[in-house]
Amino acid sequence: MGKSGPKAAAKKTSSLRIISGDWRGRRLQFTPTSGLRPTGDRMRETLFNWLQFSIAGRRCLDLFAGSGALGLEALSRGAACCDFIELQPQAARQIQMHLNTLKVPSSRAQVHQKNALAWLQQVPVSSVDVVFLDPPFHQDLLAPSLQGLIQAACLAPQAWIYIEQEAQAPLPQVPSHWRLLKQARSQEVQALLYQVVDTL
């Protein structure tokens, strides 16, 4: 018997479209979970236009991965590997399902169902080339995430750090050796791309 009412509505599925690369045009179905805010197609296309010559062969880290949109797009465009960090069990399972659907070997992608700040305290990877940092809005997670990333000392020389935050938020406090390369804004989101230009 079919279900109706609020419970059925809660199980409504959405789709994630891979914009370019090996899986260009592929649509992956996912069930939205509480607080999940996938990076929109337009902002995602802007980001990867910024990184178009810098993503192939790179090691990526997708913190607060959510739907996995950013890490999956990076893998499609030739990133060597990506670690997805996502606290919500359902969202983490769905990322793994997407990776299975796309036949991505575990050597290229790992899903860690864990709090991002806790994971950064025990980060098992080094020399991360590209970080996608898109924490839930209005939860004051960006500053501690940046601090955790810095303390983890896992960034490769000249690494890129992509940040999404509320549209009207001030620029985050970052180390003096991070240079702001690109900036874009929509009605709800501000996107920032930094690059490490020197080591401490």
C-alpha cells in the first residue's frame, strides 16, 4: 500500500547532477536529510572553472560532505582521490552508494562517517591539495573548522581551500599565507577560493 502524508513527503528524493568530466551528465538520486544543502549547479560550475587546470591528479578533502557533490565532481574531473567526511549516517551511506554506482575504487575514495572537527584532530592523510569546506550555515562551524584544518598541518604546499559561507558573512580569519584568489556571491551563498602561497 502506498504511503501518503508528511512521512511520505519526508522521503522525497532529489537528484545530483555531475556537471563535467568522466561522469558528465550523470544524475544520482539522494534523499535529503536535515540540514543538507548541496552546492548548487551554478556555484559548483563556478568553483570548478576556477580549478579547471588544478584538479586532475590532486588529493581532495570534502569536509561536511553532505550530498558529496563537490568531492564527486572533483573525482569526475580526474582528482586522484578524495576523502568524504560526513557526520549524518544516512548522508554518508548515500555518498558510498554513489561511489559504488560509479564504480569508484576504495583507493580513490573513502567515506568517513564522523564529526569533521574530531576527524581533523586525528587526520590520517597528509599533503591534501584541495579542501572543500562547506559547513552547515548558522552553526558557527567555519572558524573552528579552519582552526582544525590549520592545526592538522595536512595541507600541501600551494594547496587550495574552497569555502562556502552565508552570503552576508564577513571574510573568515585565515592565516596570512593564504591568498584569496577568487570570490563569488549568490543571494544565499558566498564562495571563496584561497591558496596557500608560503609555509610558516
